[in-house]
Amino acid sequence: MLTDKRILLIVAGGIAAYKTPELVRLIAKAGGSTRVILTDAGAQFVTPMTLGSVSGDTVYDDLFSLTEESDMGHIQLSREADLVVVAPATADLMAKMATGLATDLASTTLLATDKPVMIAPAMNVRMWEHAATQQNLQTLSARGVHMVGPEEGDMACGEYGMGRMAEPAYILAAIQSFFQASNRLMGQRALVTSGPTHEAIDPVRYIANRSSGKQGHAIAAALAAMGAETTLVSGPTNLPDPAGVHMVHVQSARNMLDACESALPAHIAVCAAAVADWRPADEAASKMKKLPGEAPAPLSLSENPDILRTLGAAGNKRPGLLIGFAAETDSVVENAQKKRLSKGCDWILANDVSAGTGTFGGDENVIHLVDEHGVEDWPRLSKIAVAQKLANRIVDTLEASR
Ligand code: C5P
């Protein structure tokens, strides 16, 4: 139920805008109320009259309207809601949100709000896949913006792919779970590792891998959004620090282990980092020189500590729920099952990182969750959606064990 919850719904200009009166109706049926801001482009797809009738309120559309501003200014609009929902969130409005543009009532309100924001993206598949949109999505997600959808399917433009707005019933479910979830990890301490590690060869060279940190960062953001006191220990990435987490930047596996041990005790730990298994045995104190005619010096390696395994064997300091990842290229589930036991963790999220899957460094993931009961196959999801699904499963498990 959404009893007494106030939703500020921002309707931007996409064909999916025609579905928003249904969303307003569903929110009302669940006990909530909706106030609507409609952009000029949104008004091409759904009328203010329709949205006004279903919400039972004025529809706001003009930043410079004297009557609207005196009646209900954009600052007040942005502050009096419990949740701001942008549906459909177009590529254009997401770009404005990511860069902080305030060119109309919708974008100005989004810049002025201090309330949680949820977006339901909707756009053509190529616009969705464009690097600019994906980068904006990362920025918004790192700031703690919640996502619902998009879905895969036929598009109004005749193409097929990712970019359809989530159905109103699904958006309503996301709004309901947002209100249920926002305090569900209150009082819990979480530790997340993310990114690659850099293992120094000399002061300027290092061994690393292609991990982007997207999955680990998204998990930390999702746990923090649910109220967990979250420490994110990350190797070097190009990502912004997620909102609301205690961030610890590290370089090597040994730094990462130290930072993780300092972050204990934790109720939850998720090891999503792609930690280098090996490091150069001796880090040269000065830059190694290439001398004419001389063969390259052999690089001898030492084994790095296994952070997940160390946490799994930490006795009374072992996190209550310990979760690892397994990037595999073959026999994905079988190897993950073995890994769960050998590392002493509770769950393994296994994913196929074979060439062509695009998982390593990409934006999507196909997860097989292995726990003591068996295997759960998840559909292909964005890494942000994987993080939300994992956070929900963590909450359900902790609540069931209480
Ligand atoms: O052994 P493998 O690298 O496949 O194990 C993957 C899991 O173990 C991931 O959760 C990863 O974060 C963790 N790991 C670790 N320290 C290492 C190697 C892996 O925490 N040195």
C-alpha cells in the first residue's frame, strides 16, 4: 500500500507518456496521491486534461507561470513529495539530470529536489545503447537515483530491443518496494569490494585487468539506498563515488585486504572486485630501464591474498552473509558451486565472461545465483538491476533469519 505517500510524477516527451494516466490511477488505488509535472514534449503525447482528471489536481507545466508559481512554486513542488518519479524518462531529460541543466519546470524541479528520485527510462534502443545515455545512467545511479526498467520488446518506431518503458503496474510495484525497502537495511553494516586491483611492477607500471567496477559500485549504491551503513573498497575505476557510501580507494590486493579488515565487523559483505591473483614478486623501487641489446628481465610473481576466502575464514569476524562472484568461461554453475565451498562464502553470483558476452566492462550481466539450496537463474539484466535484485534478496534473507 502507498497510504498517504505523495508522488511527484514528471512526464517527459516519449510515446510511453500515454501510459501515465494508468500509473496515476494505480497509485491512487494503492492509497497514494500524485501531483504531475508535464513537459512541453510530454504534452504532445498525453493531455494536461487527462492527467489532471486522474490526479484530481492541477497539472504543472510552466516554469514562468505567475499563477502556478504563486500557487505552488517549483521549489515547493520538489520538496513536498515523498518520491519523485520520472516516467517516461527520455534520453534528453536523463542527460539534463546528469549534467544539472535546468531549462524547464521538469529539469528545474529535478535539480532543486532533495527527495529520492526514481526514473523509468523509455527510448529507442539505439538511444538507450548510446555511450552518452549509458554514461548518464551510471552518473544518475551513482547519485542514488532508482531505476525501473526499461524492458526489451517491440518499439513504437518499428525496431526491437531494450528501451520500452516498464509497464505502469511494474512501476507501481517498484514504487511500493522502494517505500518498503528504504529502511529495510537500517542498522546493518555492509562491505563491498569493487573494480580491479593494480599490482605495481615499478613506480609507473602495473598488472591489472579489465574490470570496470560497475557491478560492485551499483551493489554498494543499492545497499546504501536501503539504509545499510556501507563501506565500498574499490581499486582504480573511472566511476564516480556512489552516493551515501563510505568510500575507500585502494590500489593493490594487499591494500584492499587491509581496508576490508578495517571495515569489519559487517553483517553483509559482497566481494565483487576482480582482484589480481598474482603480483610481481619484487616491486622495483625505480623505473625499470630498457637497455639496448638486453633481453627483458623475467617477471616473477607471488600469490596475492584471497580477500573473499580470508573473510570466509575470519571466525567471529566473518560477515554474517558473505557473497562472492565467479567470472567463468565454462562450466559456469559447476565451478561456482565448487567455489562457494572452497571460499567459505554463502552465495556465489556466477556469470559467464566468455568473449562475446560483453559482461566484463559492459553494462549487463546474466547471473546464476548459487547458494546452499541450489541455483537460481536470473534473466539478462542491467548491472544496476542486478544490484537491486541482489539487495532485495539480501533483505529477504536477513529478515527470514530473524
Ligand atoms: O577465485 P576467483 O577469482 O574466481 O574468485 C572470485 C571471487 O573471489 C570474487 O568474489 C572475488 O571478488 C573474490 N576474490 C578475492 N580475492 C582474490 C581473488 C578473488 O576476494 N585474491
